[in-house]
Amino acid sequence: MRTLIFLISFMSMQAFALAPECPIYANKYDCIRSVDYNFEQLLDLIKEQYEKENQVKKNEMIEAAKDIKHYEKLACLKTCLN
């Protein structure tokens, strides 16, 4: 659970909008592109943070980041009507 909270703190929360349109982005494509960009930055951070740690912990963090990316993309698809 701590891993998920740690990762969420680095991801863009703009994709979790409740409005029927993208609140910050012009369309779904921009929202999804932002999620992809933030995911790549998070992967770089994880690789940097866990460079010398054991490989199992690093892999767990990467898998958690992939889960977050998946749900943020779903949020873009569900909340952005345009």
C-alpha cells in the first residue's frame, strides 16, 4: 500500500477529473499523452532511486507504476468526451 501511495504522489492527478470534459487538456489525446509522459518520468525516477537496491523491489515499483498508468488512461477515456 505504501508503494502505491508513493507512486501516486509522483503521477499527474489531472486525469482523475469528475467533469464530463477534460478540465486541463483539449482532448483525450492530450490527456493520454500527458499520462504517457508522466509515466516515462516516473520510470526514470524509479530506476534512479532503486539503481543499487535489489531487483525485486525495483520490479515491484515498476509494476505498480504500470497499474497507475493503466487507471489514469482509463480515467482519460471515461472523463474526456472530446
